[in-house]
Amino acid sequence: MRLLITLLLSAIVVGPGSSRLEAARKQKDPNVTRAINKSLEYLKREQRRQGYWEARGGQYRVAMTALAGTAMLSEGSTTTTGKYGRQIQLAVDFLVDQSRSSGLIGYKSDYRYTYGHGFSMLFLSQVYGEEEDAERRRKLKQVLKKAVVFSAKAQTTRGGWGYVSAKDGSDFDEGSTCITQVQGLRACRNAGIPVPKEIIDRAQKYIRDCMTPDGGIRYRFGQSGGARPPITAAAVACMFNSGQYDTDQVKKMMAYCEKNVWPGRGVTSRFGHWHYTHYYFSQVMYRSGEEKWQKYSDAIKKQLLRTQSSSGAWMEGYIGPVYTTSINATILQLENGYLPIYQR
């Protein structure tokens, strides 16, 4: 009987219009599964008793907690179920406790607090969508609504964001923090939290205003010099999150990325902020269709498996292994499709 069921299921999966190769590709590579498990177990060990993770030197606790929590959500666990439910629950409680009366998720002593704020909006909004505990859901909604208000007030006159709010940073803005805010805001909006459309529209215009003639995105508006591959890759992901796939600007950005990120430079080429770049570019490739994704996925997985340490962590980068491990674990789990913000 069990054999008969297996054969029937196989027929359904493969089907007359599918190939065995296509079916095989949908099966997880055991080496990738092993790498994911090792990375998540590393993050589990690194979580502090109070629920947070941190970068080197005890820095960026809010940002690291949101990124590590997102990696665990990508495995399929929630605050109430799954292998990492307890770790996610502790992370959520820590970030909720960091919510200030202003709406900032974090603390002003962190001189780059908008990163943590943006990543926290993304993480907590994904939790909110699946939260079963009524009291925690109520708190999450309150925190996220306040967080959106803070982001709106922190936006600069040009429509971007800086490392701190426009008021605290004398209206300074730059591309990477802008993208972090937009992804967080879009995640909130997707989860049912009200986000004024004009905030996103102004941010999209800021990104377009930073574009060079070849489609790359500069570090910040008005800056002389060339574009930066990491910010351009992140900008495409940001535009995709906003529902823009085929505009002339997005096509130019994609052409730049194909020349300077992949396949033009290849996933093994090393440049500044490599992990950050592929954290966002993997999202772009995943949404670009199965053919592009499969080719890119094969290359990025090979590279990540080759560079993972025996502890399960990725040790490259000056921010620290929690950062790179959280990012890479999320990349390797995009195909799980558990988080709405990363879905096709």
C-alpha cells in the first residue's frame, strides 16, 4: 500500500508535462540542507539569553536580531511552532521592548539606528502575519504602526533616509538605508499595517534620482562619481518589492547588475559588501523566473557551501559572523517561500 501511494505521488509530481530533471531540481540538495541546518544551529547558539544577537564588539543588536530572526522564520518556524519557535519568540520580545514612544525600534546611541529600525519592521511584520497569540499580535500591530510613523518623520526632504533620522542627521540621506526602510515599509503594508503611498513614491523617486546614465545607483543623491553594485542590486530588489518590474529605470538597473554583479562579475568575484549585494540580488533573481533563478541559485549555493566554516557560520566581513550567517542562511532558504516579502 505504501509503495502504491509513493508511485501515485511520483506520478503527480512528475506528470506527463514535466521532466524528471525538473522534478529533481525541486528536491533539496542534501548538502544545502546540511549547510542551512548548521547555520541556524550556529545562530541558535549565538543568541543571548535576553533574546538578541549582536555584531562584533557588541554592536547593532537590533539589526542583528532582526536579520537572525528572519533567517529562522525562513526555515518555517514561528513564535509558536517549529524548531526555532523559542528563539523567534525571544527575538520578537526583545525588539518589541526596544520600541520607543517615538516609534523607533532601537536606541539613539546606535549611530546607524535606521538599519535596525528597517530590518525590524521587515522581521516583525512577517511575524505579525502568522502570529497566533492574540496579546503578542496586538503588541506587534501597535509597534509596527508606530514604526511606520517614525519612518515617515525620519524621511529627508529629498525622499531618502540616512543612518539616523532627517532631524538627527541634518537631512543627510544615502541609498542603502533608504532601501532598508522601503523594504520594511512594504513588508508592513503587505501585512495590513497602513503605510501612506506618498512615502514609498518619494523613496522610489529618490532612488531614480541617484541613477547614473548606465543604470547604476550612486551612494547618495548629488554625489559625483560612479554607481555602486551593492546599492544597485538592493535598489532593484526594492523596486521589485514595490511592484515595479518592467519600467525603463528597472531595466537599466538590471542591465547594470548583469554587467557588474552577475553573471558579468560572477558570484565568486569579491568586492565591497559582497554578502549584502547577494542578499538583495538573490531576491531579484528569485523573482526573475525559474530559468534565471536556477542558474544563479546553482552558482550562489556552490559559493556559499564552499566558504561556510565548520561551525556553521560564515566568517567573512568586518561586521561579524552573525551578520553574514543570517544573510547567507536567508539566501539559501528563499525557495522555501515562507515569507511574503520574498515570495514570487
